[in-house]
Amino acid sequence: MTHQPLTTYQQHHLRVVFDHHAAYLYGPMVKASEAHVVMLAEQGLVPADAAAQMLRGLVKLRDDRPGTFEYDGSVEDTYFTLEKRLAEACGIPTGQLSVQLARSRNDLDSGVFRMVLRDQLLGVIAALGDAGAVLLDRADRYADVVVVGYTHRRPAQPTTIGHVLAGYAEALTGQAAAYASLLAEMNRSPLGSCAFAGTDLAIDPHRVAELLGFDEVVVNSYEAVAGADHLMRTGALNAQATATGARVARTLMDWLTWEWVRTPEEFTQGSSIMPQKRNPVVLEHLVSMAGATAADAASVFNNVGAAWWEDSNNATTDVQVRLWESNDRAYRFFALLGGLFERLEPLRPPNAETIVATGATTTAAADALTRHGLPFRAAHSVIGRLVRSGPPATWTDDGIREAARDVAGIDPLGDAAVQDLRAAALLPELVLRRAQSDGPGEAAVRAQVARLRSHLDATLAEVDALRHRLREADTKLAAVVAERAAQ
């Protein structure tokens, strides 16, 4: 069959949207249509033989690959393409189909989009969960590797690699819970809302939801097709999660530069001119990916905000590609991050002398004085006087007593206080003994890891339960389709 040349609108918009959308939407649309036809037959809204004919046609369409057919201008979009191909598969004119009975493109679009996003988010949280498990393993393994923690890009206090990684693992654990909550919100069916006001026909939206694995039905039919909070929440969560990961990537760039950790070979690239260069470009890619994900979120928010509170292309079609790409990018982000940390290991972490020379132990030295009765501000001033006199390795007992006398009026400072101060200033490894439950003490970090692992596992088990329900729904749908198609 020959078709008229595409109009300007078809060529520069409808064809482009079709090329972007068909690969994502067509398969879920076929599945949603199977559930809809089953429901129509069960409710007596279409004859059993007509339902069987449509279901046999839909089964044939399962094997369609959207990339094998192109937009030809004969119909408007993916939705009408499905109806056209279903009529061909059934061997009847389109006018004899009832697949759109009690259904609008509006609720179908909203339902299918939720199905696509649901599957993508399951992939994102799987990659995030794997990365979190790796981070927790590495945090436990390196809980005794002392490094310098920085604030404002300046040496601040001793900490450990394990403490830093456990901190990011806690962020990932919280993000996993947020994605699980988003999945629960996403897994509500809008199907049955039709254009927005439902129908007088005796349909059963809960049956359609059951066959497609939705846990419940959206309460209000207008919100079902007009609502976009779940779309904005998807873009925002991806942007938030990747931004946090990008900050960690920036810190790792420093660690690699200082050779505290080894650059995993498979995540590096060489130089075209400098033989010695091994560039950890994956970290740069992670930062750029986070920026692109933030741009996707901004686009989604802008389009939703530009729309009326009703079904509108601004808040539906025009945000779909942005969210598909955002989810794909978030998935790849966490897969890269998890793979990187799985192969990351200490190389030459700073020794005690190096850490002391940075001044990172001086807060602990001031705290030592407070244990001997000095107010903190007085202790802070004493240590400030000592720092100005030279690095901690040069401090003498007499110099410490002189600073205490001149700055704080303590004369003489007791031997125990002097020895506590010197130990705190010269032995950064004492941080490993810190008992504070959320601190960098070795035992504390390992306890943090155990607690976070429990939280992460609980969230991932909740998500696995959803995967199981979706598999069960697929099995149930396939069985009832086969039964009715054979009638």
C-alpha cells in the first residue's frame, strides 16, 4: 500500500515522537490491551467470540518488534498503530474492533507509561542495591585504614576509608527506600479512567490492575490521567541520587591523585601522547551523568508546570523521553559506581607522620585538654598557640606548659594532661578506638555496616516481593488469555 508523503507536522513531530516512543510503549500496550479485553469479556461487555478473536490477534502482536515498522503517516501515533495492526492480525476492518471500548488513549497512555517506568525503576534499584552491598563490604573491610577527612577542601580530622564509605552507603540505603516508595506510588493503575470521567459501562478496573500487576487503582479518575507528581518525583529522585554519587566521585578523584587508593585498570583510559598517564575517566563521566540527570529533571518540572491540570502533552508525551533517559542514566550510573568500588582498594594511604603534618589531629588535642578541666575555648586557644609555633611533631612538654600558662593561666599543666595532648596530636590511629556509635572508630564502623545492611536488605526484599507479584500477574494474564483465546 502506498501512502501520501508526510506533512510537515507529521515529518517533524509525529514521526519523531513515534520513533522515540514505539520501542518503549508498544509491548506494554499489547499487554495492557490483553488485560482490558479479558476484563471486557468477563464483564459481558463484548461477546466471547469477539474477545477470543481480539486476544488471538494480540497474542500475534507480542512478537512485533517496533523497530521493524516505521511511521508512515497512515495513523497518528503508537496507539492507533496498535489498533491498525490488531485489525490486520484479526483479519477484520478496524471498524469492527472493540479494543478501545471503555478505554481512552488518555488512561492507556498513563497506564502504559507507569508500566514502563515501573520496569525501569526496578532496574535502577537493582543496580543501586548492588552498589550499596559493595560499599558496605568495602566499608567493613577498610574500617581500619586511617586517612584525612576534609572540609572546604582543607585537611580537617582523621577518619577512615571505611567511615567515609559507610557514610555513602547510608545515603544509598536511604535512596533505596525512596525508590521503593516511588515504586509503590507508581504501581497504582489509572486504567478505567478513560478520558478522565470514567464510563457508564460496568467495567472492572481492579481486575485490569490485578492482571497487570498493579497493587491498587488510582482513587480519582481525573488525577489518574492528569496527575504528574509521580513523574516529577522520578526525575527528582534520579537527580538527587546521582548528584550525591557525583560528590563521592569528586572525592575519589582526590584519593586517586594522592594514591590513597588504586585506580582500577578497567575504569581508566590512557593518554594519546603521555605514556605515564592512566586517567580515571569514569569518575568524570559520573559527574557529567549527574549533571545530565539534573537537566532531565528540570525539563520534566518545566513541562509539567507549563501544562494545565488535565491530560496535556506537556505533562505526558513531552516528558516521557526525558524520564526514560533519566532512568537509563541512573541505572548505568549505579552499575558503574558499584563496579568501580568493587575493584577499589587502598594503595598508599597516608602514614601517621603525614596525617599529623596536615594539622588534622589538633582538634583531638584540644579535646584532650578538656578532659583535664579546661573549657573548650581555652583549650582551642592553647592548641592554636602551639600550631603557630610549629607542627605537632615539634611540640615539647615545656612548650605545651608554657602555652597553657600564657593563654589559659594554667600553671603548671599536669603531666597527665601533657601526655594526653601529645598522644592525641601525634597518634591519629587513636581514632580507631573512638567509641561514638556514628563515628570512625573501627568497631563503630563495623556496627554501622551491619545496621545499614539490615535496612538495605529489608528494602530490597520489599522490592523483590513486587517483582514476584509482577511475575505472578504475567503468569495469570498469559493463562487467562490462552483460555479465552481458545474459545
